[in-house]
Amino acid sequence: MTAVMEREIEPREGARLRASEKCCALFSARGTTDLTITEIASEIGISQRTFYRYFPVKAESVGPVFDWSIRRFNAVIFETDPDVALTEVLRLAFRASLLGESAERTLQLFPLVFRNSEMWSVFMRRVHDGELSVAPVLAPRLGLAADSVAARAAAAAVASSIRIALEDMVTAGADPEIAYVRTLAQFTSGPLVATPRRLPEVGSPPRHANLTSTGGANSTP
């Protein structure tokens, strides 16, 4: 854990984070998360009682590392000069939280997490938490109220871009940073912002509907 980490969290949370980092390193070294609590506690140098005090279930042993990534991501957005383009700020935040000194862990850990349904659930909860926490940090750069729907939508795009980039890394061997930037671009200029085709008026059936053959308004008894 870096000195930056130490300054950002309380002592007890720091101890929990260090234990989480050791768990993640152990999973990566073994190439599996299929280890017992007894094995994990012994390998990372804590008692089983301490393990359960830090992590109520084994899957939560990766949670503090995810929490730290969220904090670093948000801190970069908050601390970067406001004149820097938002797309570049978001790229820098991604690098700081998941690449750089964390790159090896990202590359080795996430394939294991994605194969473990319980750890996957922990990850998805953190994606949701990250979405909620980044909204008020993004809002000032976008000229939005922190509690606005627009700020929440922007945060959802960022959180989803991170998730999709990590999934592409695991399933397709994609470079996570490139996948992240590409996905962000899709949210800002992709299909949802294309000129829509005219939709049917409210209450009118789709053109392909055949009401007479499905017992609809024009059918006869």
C-alpha cells in the first residue's frame, strides 16, 4: 500500500485494506479464489478471527481494494486542474485507480473475480457505489447540480464504461484503457444520441402488428 493510500483512510480501514491487498495478491499468485478461510488467513498472516472481523464472507476480501480504486478515481477528478478536458481527466482517473502500479493486479485479479459469482456480486455492488460517489465529483465540471438526473446519468456512463472495459479485458483480451476510452466515446456519441426515427404516436399499434389475427380490436368473435 502506498503512502497516498495511508493518508486517505483511517487506521482501521488501512489495516483492512492491507489485508485485502494480501488476499488479492494470494488469489493472483495461486490463479484461483478457491481457497479456504484457513488457507487465506494463514498465508496472509492473520488469525481466522481477524479475517472474519475484516470480512464477513470470503468474497468481501476483495472489497476494500475496489473501494480504494473508487476513492483514487474520484480523487483524481477532484484534484486535476479544471482546465483539463474532461475526457482526459477521466482517462487519468482510470489510469490512477486501475493501471500504473495497480496494472498487474488488475490484469491478474479480474479474470478470477469474474469467474467467482460471489466476488462478481461484490464487484457489481462497488460499481453501483462508484456511480453514486462520482456523481457529485463530476457535477461541478459539467456545470450541474450534484443531485441532478444529468449528473447521475453522467456518473452511470463512467461507471458502466469501467465495467465494460474490464469485461472486454477479461473476455477478449482488450487493452483496458483503450476499451474504457472507446466505451466512454460511445456514451457521448453513440447510438442513443443518433437522430431517432419517428416513433408511432402513443396508443397506436406498431406497423407490424396484426390485430385481426391476435384477437385485437378488429377481430371478430
